[in-house]
Amino acid sequence: EERKKKGGGEMKQRKNFELCYKDILDDFVDEWVGNEQSEAGKQCVVDAAAGLSGVKFSKMGGILRWGNGLMLWINLDSDAYSNSFIKKGHSYFVTYYGSSSMSMSSVFYTPLINSSEIDGSPVYLLCRPDTSSPYTLFGRAVCHSCCTDTKPLEFKLKLLDTKLLFKRSPDARKLFR
């Protein structure tokens, strides 16, 4: 933690937030896959993942960048986007639509496209049935494919932790067709 002057006063600021918490995020995945968070909203998710309380971040977007990947929040009842949950053989996929105002030059989409099982930079997928419900961590996902010539941008994410997800949250399996 370092102190910076802002407008004549002092402000506490966490150093290198995006780079500090890889191990904590790994623990978060092991503990929270398939478990609903205790409160609605993004703040409790980020606090649990960071092992801190009151972490500062923008709550407006559906993506939050971390040092070792991205957190992606999806509301299942969205009227704006029809996210689909697909089962192909033994693999499970989620179709995610980026904001219609975003383009491929967004700082979030390059790491989303480059997410992979090999380099350890996955997407941490959180879903909730509606905006008043808590999020459930569906686990890690990687970009399987993307369609960049559509508005909004379309990403097909392959889920990596479905065995644990379905064990802890059997109803999650019903989303996949």
C-alpha cells in the first residue's frame, strides 16, 4: 500500500492490484466454483477473489481485468443479449456478447481472445439468474472462437471446470443444450 497526494489530501492506494493476486484467484476458483456468493453484486465477488474488503474497481462493466486473467459477469435474464449455453460431446460452451459500443481495440478483448488453457490466462465466468441475485462462479473458461465482424462482438467460451460446477450446482447443467 502506498500513499499518494490527491487534491491536497492523502489517499490510500493498493499497489499493482492487477499483478498481485494470482494465487488468491486460484484459491477463489477452487473454493467458489458452483457456489453462489453470499451477497448480490460484484463487490463481494471481487473482495472474495482478492482476499480483501473494499477493493476499488469499476462496477459498470461486465469485464474486470486481473493480472492472471479476466472476470466476466453475465446476467442470465438479459433482454439485451441472448447468451447461449451449449454442450458438444463432453465439452461445454457459453456464447458471450460484448458491449455493442466496444470494438476489438478494447483493452479487454485482446486478453479475452488470447485466453488459453496453456498460458494460464483464463476467463473467470460468473453468472446470475437476474440482477437482484448473487453471482455463481461457473469456473474458468477460454476463448474457443470469436466473431469480430458482428455488433456486438460474439465470443464462444469453453468452460474448464464443469465437473466441479455440476457437482456443487446440479441445476447449472440444465442451462446447457
